[in-house]
Amino acid sequence: MSSPGIDGDPKPPCLPRNGLVKLPGQPNGLGAASITKGTPATKNRPCQPPPPPTLPPPSLAAPLSRAALAGGPCPPAGGPASALAPGHPAERPPLATDEKILNGLFWYFSACEKCVLAQVCKAWRRVLYQPKFWAGLTPVLHAKELYNVLPGGEKEFVNLQGFAARGFEGFCLVGVSDLDICEFIDNYALSKKGVKAMSLKRSTITDAGLEVMLEQMQGVVRLELSGCNDFTEAGLWSSLSARITSLSVSDCINVADDAIAAISQLLPNLAELSLQAYHVTDTALAYFTARQGHSTHTLRLLSCWEITNHGVVNVVHSLPNLTALSLSGCSKVTDDGVELVAENLRKLRSLDLSWCPRITDMALEYVACDLHRLEELVLDRCVRITDTGLSYLSTMSSLRSLYLRWCCQVGARGELPPPSDPAAGCPLLTTTGLSGLVQLQELEELELTNCPGATPELFKYFSQHLPRCLVIE
């Protein structure tokens, strides 16, 4: 609406001054802005719309300038304006809000940068809030971020509509209680059917809260519980649903053999199980049935200190179709256990034997002879491996990733020898042994962090003979 002038005549909506046009405040809260014209404006001349953009669409040859993104002035005559497509300028939107251009441009930014860019204006937010830009990402919400404090001191649950617009299929809640989870379910419209993955970390969820969450959130098929010490094995028996296909339980003090019994009986469609529990024994691994034998392809036993070779026997007989197995931190497993794995799990693509101090070169011979499909092998902290073991691995043409982090001789308590103490222990992997890995021509990633035999000359040698391999020092 225009305001009356001095003589009662309508006043132009804004007056140019010194070549600047004052724009009214924008509803997006960004405040007033100014646009510099190409030539000084005539006094008392009504405001004119800014000239149409005259830069070509973004490309590697002609990147957008800051002025173009801000809707700035036209380039000088004879510049890129001559490359414009025909058509009336008024029919083309400014480059800064052209959704076709923005849809291509925003692919080049990280998730954190997209969060910032979405605050620039409504047009950018509208483009960025498409689910395609957020696929595969999981929002992490801490308990204190779930509430806004009102002036009276009361708390109000935050608006999660922005998450719904972006189509997130999973959430990670940190430090939450049973009440927080109930509030999340009540205030997030898509929680009942649209959320497929839930991760609870360092939370005080109880058996009752776990039961309510899985009963209300009918879409959850992937569940992670980490550092949650208030639920018990009874809570797993009362809450686990047959629809769950992926389960991860770590650092939860009340998880022992009975938890594995609940998992094996209540989850017939389980495809992936990750378990980090200090009190799980060999007996628990005998609970798996033929149902899991057909469906389970990934098993990760992390720091299960009580597992021995007898537990490995139960695994290979109950889960013959595994393609990924981790025995990381199962310190009682020996070469005989690895032999059982190699002879019975011929479909393995990934094997993790890190932090298994009893593994020697003999275990690597079993792996090289029988696991012809193996693509990833993790041997971190396997301190008894020598150049002889590496010579066995050099025959595995299927290997794509090999990790030998911290493979050097350590003290009785697991501490590393100080570099200045030559008597503290000699490295068992030498430069000569490591250089033999160049025979793995299909190798894509090799990590040698803190391997004393990995010298600068060796890395140069790898760069020449393994040009397609990422070698991590």
C-alpha cells in the first residue's frame, strides 16, 4: 500500500537515492536489503524491478559469482549476457531462486552446509527440504534439544516438522528417558509408521519405555541400544518384535546369555546382529536356530571376552550363511577358531580379527586357503603376525581392503613400547614383508597406522606399484 505525499498525491512505494533502492523488510526475518543499480536513478522515479539475470546456468566452465547468487547487477555488455537463451526476461526467474539450478547446485554441499543454506531464504529451504538431499543421514538429538524453555519456565517440545519434510527414516536420541521417548512419539507425526530406524545412546530407558516405544513405533525394523543400563533382559523378552531385521546392543550392563535367547526366539527375520557384551558365553551362541541360519548374514561379536573356540563352533554350525563376521576383542579365540571359520563359512566377504592376541600366521594361512571370496580383512593389534603371514595374504586376489593398524610387538599388559627403547621389542612386520602386498593388484585400501616397518620409502613404492590403492599411513 502506498502512502500519501505532501500534496495528497500517492507516494511511490520507495524512492531511489544515490543509485540504491530501499526494499521493505522481508517476512523471512532477514530484514531490509539494498540492490545497487547499474546507473544512478532519476529523482522521484518510481522503483523498477531489478534487471533480469544475465549469467548463463552454472557449469564448470562458467561458475556462478557471488553477485549472481545475490541477484546482483548485470555483467557488462559483451560478457556472458550474449550466451543467454532466447525468451522474454520477465519469464525467467532470478538465478538465485531458480529451482532447476538450485536442484543441481545443492548436491555439491555437505549435510552441515545444507543446514546453513536452508536458512538463507524460503526458496532455498523449499528446494533443500526435499528428501533426496538427506537420504542416508540420521539426525542426532540430545535430550536438552528436544524442548524449548518458555518465559514462565515451563518446557515445550520442539517442532519437528522440518524433519518430517526432509523425510528422515531414522533418529538417534541421546540421553533420553521414558518420558522423552513418549513425548517424541506424541509430537512427531511420522513416528508411528514413517520411522524405520531408532538408536538410543546413553539413555535411561527402562523395560516399560522400551516396550512402549516398539509397540507404538510400528515401522521400526532397525534398533540400536548403546550405553543403556536401565533395561534388562526381561525388557527384551517383552518388547522385541519379529519385524526387526537389524539389532545392535553395546555397553549395556544387563545383557548376558538370556538376551541372546530372546533374540534368537523372537527375531526370526534377523539379518544383522551386533553385540558387545562382556558376559555372553559360548552357551548363548548355541541358541541360534535354523531360522536365523537362513536370514542372518552379518554377526559382530565385539569384546565378548568369554567367547572361546567352542563358541565359534556354535556360530559356524548355526549361521552357515554369514557374509560378514567380526570377532574383534574376542581375546580367547585362537588359530583353531579361525580354522573353523575358514572351513565352514565359505561365503564370507568381511572378517574382523582385530584385538585377538592369540592369532598367529597359521590363522592367516587358513584364511588364504579357504576364504576365496574375502574382500575385507581387519588385523588391527594382531601382534603375533609376521612377514610369513603376509606372504599368505599376498595370494588373495579377492582382497579389496586390508587393515594392519598397530601390528607391532607390545608389552605383557598391551602397552606399546616407547620409540626410544630399542630393547622393548622389535616389530614383527618388516618393510620387506609389507612390500610383498604389491601382489594384491585389486587392493583399494590399505592401512598401516603405527606399523614400524611402514617407511616413507615403502609408501613411495606402493604409490608406484599400487596406483589405485588408498594407502593410509
